[in-house]
Amino acid sequence: MAQEPSWDEMFTPSPDAQAQAPQGPAAPASRRALREESGSRSSGGGRSGPPRRKRRLGWLWALIAVVAVLGAGTAAVWFTFEDQVRSVLGWELPNDYEGTGNGEPVTVVIAEGDFGADVARSLVEAGVTMTYDAFYDLAVAENPTFSPGAYSLQKQMSAQAALAALQDPANHVTATALIREGITLPQIFAALSEATGVPVEDYEAAAADPTAFGIPAEAPSLEGYLFPAKYTFDPGISAHDQIAHLVNTMMQRLDKLGVAPEDRQRVLTTASLIQREARQSDDFFKVSRVIQNRLDTGMMLQFDSTSHYGFAVTHGTSSAGATVFTTDEERADPNPFNTYANTGLPAGPISAPGDVALDAALHPADGTWIYFVTVNLETGETVFTTTTAEHNAAVQQLRTWCKTTDFDC
């Protein structure tokens, strides 16, 4: 049985241990030495593994990945449920502007049949209101009536300001054209162009095929088929649509008067002559009687107005401002409008007849007159006669008036 070490032996180093022990007090190990010692132990036969620093970086990247995943999820939730989240947290963004606009003008067009939803959409697209809901909710609450047309508004208006502006007639943008009775087609195109800014060439191109507007095939042109009146057009309306509107207005007038489609050309041609020759309202119906009496007896009409018009159309000149008298050349020209060279009505209308002329063409006054002449071009006084002698006397009365006044006859 081995002898157990005594108490002293247990706590007394052996000679070998004393020989290996360093002499003197031990120097404290530096941090660098400790790191090197730790490195040497880990590279020896002890437990292996990555350096502690690398392990810390690995956890950092893992944390970043987790945060990224959570961030992506949060973003997805935000974009999907932003409105609900804002509502719950009280973070709602404003959906309406304040005030009456930023001063930048913009035109908004309300089409026929547009309702609140359509108008709300148009306002947002034009930059007038901030959101669709702002105006639509207001329209539902107030149930306004929207009139078709173009309206001058401003960008960044509140829904209430935009609605008020749309209800104000002063903001309704229109172009007004006054088409006078008795003027010709080129003059009508010029008046429309001046009012709307559409080039005259656009009207001429649109009128190249008169049948496209539903007028009779025998009509030489659109002359006489555009009703004279005051018209308002929305911005952007084409020349074709403007002409169509004037033609449709004339057709409505003829339908109201009971004119059959096959009689339109004859009635309009007669009415256009009355419009150019008569001066005073009562004379319209007397001129109509003269036309009818001459047609009934086979006499030539011999109207100076038709000679002026036909010569101008045939030779590419303007009949505007022509004198009341015709030249030998005009009366002899064989164009189909010249009633000095052709019996019966001219080939078509020579001007734009109005309501009175249309009525007179259908309802000539009772009388036997076959002549008439306006003896005072300022007052429109006209003398109607039944004999050549009476007519020649009236013509001389006109010539005397022209010589004694400054009027350009």
C-alpha cells in the first residue's frame, strides 16, 4: 500500500517543479501576449473554431438580414394597407386643396351627359382638384347640375371652389360668331374663322363635298344651306362640325315650315334671291310675288344680284360690295346663275336666307307686279310696278337719287 503524501508534501513544490519555475516575481502578461497565447492554443491540439471577431460579424450580418426581411414586410404592409393604417393612427393625408387656385389657367370640358364622377375625373386629370374623392364626395352631397361646355378654371383649386366655378356662367368659354342674313359662303367662312380661330382653309376643305352634310345632290355648293344666326361654339370644335351645325339648323327651319326634302333646293334658291333683293320686311313677300309671277309667265328674272353672284363664282372674284347696277359683261356671262342669260331660277342659292325670306318664299303676297326697283338705298324704299313704263320711271328715280347723294351706287 502506497504511502499517502504528508500535508507538507502536498503544498511543497518538487525539485523539478522548482527548477522549472521562473526566478523572481512573475511579470504580468500583456494584452498582446495574451492574444498571441490564445491564438497559439487555438491553433494547437486544443478546441478549434473561427476567431471570436468573425463570429461577431456573422451575428451582425444575420441581424441585418432579419431587419431587411422585417423592413420589406413592413413596406409591403404599408403599401397595401396605407389608408387603413393612416386612418387608425390618425395620419391621413389631405385630399383637397385650399383656396381658389394657384393662378395657372386651365380649360376643362364637360361633355354632354357627364355626371359627377365624369367631372371629378376630368378635374383631377387637368390638375384642378387634388383627388377624385374630394370633388366626387362634394358632388354627391350637393347634387349639382352640370352644363356641357368648356370652362376656364385654375390649377390647385379646392373642390368647393371648382364646383362654384363650374356653376358660374362667366367661366363658360365660348366663341361667338354672328352670321348675317344675305351674306355668301366665303363671307360665312371668314366670320366663323374670325370667331373661332379655325383657318378658312379648313372650312373650304370641309365644304368640298356638300353631300356629306345631307344636302341635295343637285346643289352646286353649300351656299344657302347655312342658316344665318348668332352661334356659340366650344373651343376646339372642328370646321366640319361647325358647318354641320349651321346646316342642321337650316334643315330644322325648313322642316318646321313644312318644306319637303325634294323642295329644299327650290325654296332655298327663291329665298336667297328675296334676301338679296328686298330691303323692308313687307317687301320680302312682294319680291316673292314678282319671282312667282315671272316664273309663271316664262319671263326671265333678270335680277342684278344673280348676275353679280354668278360672275364672281365663275371668274373667281368677290361679289361683296358690288354696286346695284350690273355691267354688260356680267349680264352677258353664260354662267348658270345669271338670270339675264337663263330663264327660271338660278342654279342654286346665292346667299344665306333668314326666317323672313324663307317664310316669304313659301307665302308670296297677292299682286300682279312683275317689276320692282329700290329707289332709295338708304331707307330701302322700293317701288313695285306692273308695266315697263312704270318700271323705267322707277329706275330713273333711282339714278336721280344716286346722283344727288354720296351713296356708292
